[in-house]
Amino acid sequence: MRQQRMLIPTLRDVPGDAEVASHKLMLRAGLIRQLSSGIYSYLPLGLKALQHIQTIVREEMDAAGAQEMLMPALHPSELWKASGRWDVYGPELMRLEDRHGREFALGATHEEVITTIVKDEIQSYKKLPVTLYQIQTKYRDERRPRFGLLRGREFLMKDAYSFDRSQSGLDESYESMYNAYDRIFTRCGLNFRAVEADSGAIGGTDTHEFMALADIGEDTIVHCPSCHYAANLEKAVGQLPAASASSKQSDLNAKPQKVHTPQVSSIKQLSEFLQISPEQIIKSIAIEVNGTPVIVLLRGDCEINEIKLKNVLGGSEFTMLSEAGIHKLGSVAGFIGPLGLPNIKIIADTSIIGMQNAVIGANEADYHLTHVHVERDLVDLTYDDLRNVTEGEHCLTCGHELSFAKGIEVGHVFKLGTKYSRSLGASFSDENGAAEPIIMGCYGIGVSRVLAAIIEQNYDERGIIWPDSVTPFDVHLLTVHVQDEIQLKLSTEIYKTLTAAGYSVLWDDREERPGVKFNDADLLGFPLRITVGKKAVEHIVECKERRSGDQYELTTEQIAAHCQ
Ligand code: ATP
Ligand code: MG
Ligand code: MG
Ligand code: MG
């Protein structure tokens, strides 16, 4: 492919709203463009990488015996009402009406649709087990779409569903998917870990998440360095009683302590978890005041949400006294800010002075401190204190001190049981003609999230460093001076040799300055760069491996021999 003719709009500068490396690099390397919050187009290079991931997923799913199909994105509300999820799923489910006023949802997941198909088409034990999958666009109105493809509102998911007649059958289907996931993420070049997860409200027993390790990951992994224990934080917190026990003590001299907390959606949940009253919790939220990000501390007993608070701050009742000042308005307890400055003091509002044994934290799992004495501690604590990883818990299996890491959830396998088959009436008849509900499992991979996670783990200051398995092109062939007949001729020859041998080659045949071309080549990050320059007269080219940085010269004869 000639670069001259390809749409690869590279950017020199980092777009302002991109926070994490993968998002910045995908924009800079011209892989994606944003259409709206959490909604992206894949440009030619981005699509190529995405397709390579899809191929890996397909090959491994097919090898595991799963069958590919494709279901609609538009679901009639009746289905979601029948499963009970129309009400339970909440605002993340995108809803719309057709011209006749009938309600629909844009599929956030496909248990309802697939179970309906299986209900209609499979009646006998003879047709079981079966595992079906699709690679398809999903819609979720995420509260906080961010980090580019990592948390989109429209994203590509591979979702598979297994149907079995017995629990042991489900165990086998689950294991087979679990092993396929291991192979998929390994082939994608990800550094990942499978962790026990919390089955939460859906019920069911076994569930594992596949976490790509990355500091910017939104999930916390708790793992034991000396045995096989690994769980996500929510699960681990349930298994370790230490957190709630420590917060119950009322030792007024106790120093602030970090504490494990789950991701919660309300102060009430957090207070229940910590077994303290809501007013002992001071929560912080990030907002903008006159364009400056600040962290506002709120009394836990207040129910102010972000929107209302913005209105309050925009109104006349709230005045900022100074850059690092404090303010009170009912439940606003003060603020830390502006964000990004190190060690900004948290300043206590007079209305909460005197509070002892408070819990202070950010609206995130694992960022809470107990035993905070407001008068004594708040001016000395920094936001960094909250962000330090919680330490000091011990493994229940072997007693070794547990380690913590951040992860990106790239896959999730789940033993559903009969929740959907019962509510939607999917049953099979056994050898004796008795009807039994089909036993289900569901298995998701965030295909577009995997793409971002791969970049998040593979880059340097100059750009992306693609793993061989997903790189958009194998080789970047770079002609230094396209006007030079000899360079052009040699480049054409090498291009033909490589493509005939099955390598995908992007040929930089643009009339750009060499510096621009080299920078773009590093930014795009294909595994091998072959530069045709001055030594073309001697049939010598320069090779550079993107990952190792190794450079060496090759003759065209050597390239041809390699391609034989
Ligand atoms: P998260 O905890 O990150 O919100 P989830 O648990 O809600 O994810 P699942 O319902 O388990 O997601 O969906 C299966 C997979 O789809 C996830 O493991 C993840 O890889 C991917 N995924 C989920 N939400 C998104 C999103 N908003 N953008 C991109 N990928 C997503
Ligand atoms: Mg989610
Ligand atoms: Mg999750
Ligand atoms: Mg999940």
C-alpha cells in the first residue's frame, strides 16, 4: 500500500482531551477519530489492527467449537421486560422509540436475544451442548465515557453464549472458553492475568475477569506473589474481613489508615460496607470551577449530585475566596485543587471541624482513608495519600502479603445458570421427555478495548510499538528521496519481493522531508522499517526494528533470499 494514497492523518501534537497514552497515540497515529463522546470512527490503519484482533478471536473461538452468528443491535423492549432487565439495567441501556411509539433498546449485551433464538430452535437434549458467538457493536450509555476506546458508548464486543443440559456440561463449556481467552490474549501480545470476580447481582457461581495490566486501569487486582490467588478488588474485599473491622474501632488517637473499598455508586453503600454512619464519610468529586479542575469535598450525608453542584457553583451562593481557599455551602466541605499540582493541601471547612474518625476518599474503589480526624489531619493529608495503593493485607490461602495492581478488564467469563432460560422459557426435554431449563454461560471480550489495551502496554516516547500479531502492516518501507530514480527503482523491487512473500507493506512514497518520514514511522510503530536511501546504488538498505531499536544493513539479495 502506498502511503501517499492512504488516509493516515498523523498529528504532531497531543489532542487536548486525551488523557491516557493509548488514546493520545491512536489519535496521533491516525487510527481513530472521535465523532461524539465515547463514539469513534476507525480510520484505515485502526481498522486493520482491529481486524487482526478479530481474526485471532474468530480463530480461537472456532477452534473451541463455538459457532459464529450475528444478531441485531435493535431489540424490542418486550424481550428486556421479559428478563426483567428493562427496569434493572438503568440509564446505561440506550432506549428509543420507533414511529409507532414502540420502545426499543440498543443492545448492551445479547442474553435476551440469543436465549429467545435458542428457545425457539432447540427443544431436545440431542441438540445440546452448543456455544454461539458474534462480533458486534454494543451500545452502553456509560456515565463517564473516557480514555478513547477503553470506555466507549459504542464499542465492539465478542460475546459468546453456551447452552448445556447439566452443570458439569456448563463447567466444560466454561473451561473451554476460559482456555480460548488465555490463547486469544496471549496471541494479542497482552500482559494479562485472569482473576476471580464477584458475581454480584446476577447471581451464579464462577466468574473470572481477564485483566490487562496497566497503571491507568480502572480495576484493582489483588494477587498473591506466592500462591495462585488472584481476584478483583470487589471479590477480594468480600473475602477479607479486615476493612470493615478496622473502621469500626473508635480509637481517637489512631492515625489515618488506608482501607480497601469497593466501587460503590452511593455514599449509603459505602457506609454500609464500612459499617459507619454516612455523615462520617467525606467524599470528593472532581469538577471544574471557571475552567479549573478542583476536587470538592462533600459531607457524606448530602445527596448532591455532580450536576446540581455545578449549578450551585455557577450560582451566586458559592464564592471562591482565593486560589487555595475554602468555601462552604451547606454540604460542600472544602476542596483540593487545582488538580495536577503536587501535594495541594486539603483544607477543612469549619462546618466539619471537630469530626473524628471520619472516612475520606475519592469516588473510586480503594481510595479511602479511615480514622481521619478532620481538625488534626485534613490540612496534612494530600490527594496523593489517597491515591497510594492500599497495602498490608494477607492472603487467606497461604498467608503471604498480598500485592495490588491496576488492570483493564478485557474479557469476562460468567456461569449464568438458568436466570435467562427460566425467565424467557428456554427449556429442553431430556431422554424421558421431561422439560428442564437450559443451563447457560456468557463470555465477553471487548475487542475495541483490547486494541487500546495493546497500545497501552506497547509504546515509547516516540510512538506505538505493535506486536507482530496485530500490527496494521508488517513492514514500513521508506524511500528517502522519491525523486531519486535509483531509490525509487530499488524500493519498487523490494516492495514487490516482500508483498509476493506475503508480508504486508506500507510504502512511504511521500514527498516529505526525511525527518518527517522517520518520525511518522516511529509513531506508526510497525515492527520493521526498511529505509532506501543513498546506498541504493550499492543495493544496500537500512533496517530498523521498532521494538529493540536494532539497526543493520541488508542487500536486496539478502532480502530476496529471506523471502524465498
Ligand atoms: P466495565 O467493568 O469495564 O464497565 P463490564 O463489566 O461492564 O465492563 P461486561 O458486561 O463484562 O463489561 O462486557 C464484556 C466486555 O466488554 C468487558 O470485559 C470489556 O472488555 C468490554 N466492555 C465493557 N464495557 C465497555 C465499554 N464501555 N467500552 C469498551 N469495552 C467495554
Ligand atoms: Mg460496565
Ligand atoms: Mg466489570
Ligand atoms: Mg464485566
